[in-house]
Amino acid sequence: MAFWVSPAGTLAILAIGWVVIRGIKWLFRRHWPAQINTWDVMAPLFLIAAMILIPAGAGQIFPWLVIGWMLIGIGVTLLQAIHNKELLYTTFFRTFWRLTDLYWVAGFAVCFLLVIS
């Protein structure tokens, strides 16, 4: 059990998650929505992997990552409301989730580097 909460274990969780998601996407290739890519489904796994690293030393930076994620949501909301003069759920959620993908990949990398250093 100690392996899965180690830095190597979180990388294994991400690799297994990637393979499972790609397999499901391949299995349901006709019914899989074209707008959803593998990274969109991997964002929660990166969040969970960063949470697993909290006891190993990532607890110092993780609350700041969550605050930054909230600020991204507020920023996307304000930007779309001001720029488009309306806030549509589909455009907001697509933009917010794509930024979430990038943010949690970087957030996990920071947590991982903090734990192994």
C-alpha cells in the first residue's frame, strides 16, 4: 500500500489511468464525443495524484494550487462575461476545463518536484 502513495506510485496511477482512458476511448470510438480528448478526462486524475502527494510534502503548495484554480474559474467567467457580453455554459465550461487540464498538469509537476526534492 505504501507504493501507491509514493511519488513513483502516483506516476503509476497516472500511467494506468492514461492506458485505461485510451482503452475506453478506443472501445467506444463510435460513441465517444469528438470534442472530448484524453487530457480532458485526465484532469481529475492529476488533481487526485497531487492530493495523494500531500502527506509526502506537497501539503505546503496544494492549498495555493486550489486557490489558483478558483481564480482561473473567476477569471474565465469575468473575461467571457465582459468580452462576449453573455455567459454561455458550453463556452465557459470548455474554456475553463481546457485551462484546468493545463493547470493541473503543471500543479502536479510542482507537487511532484516538491516531494522528490
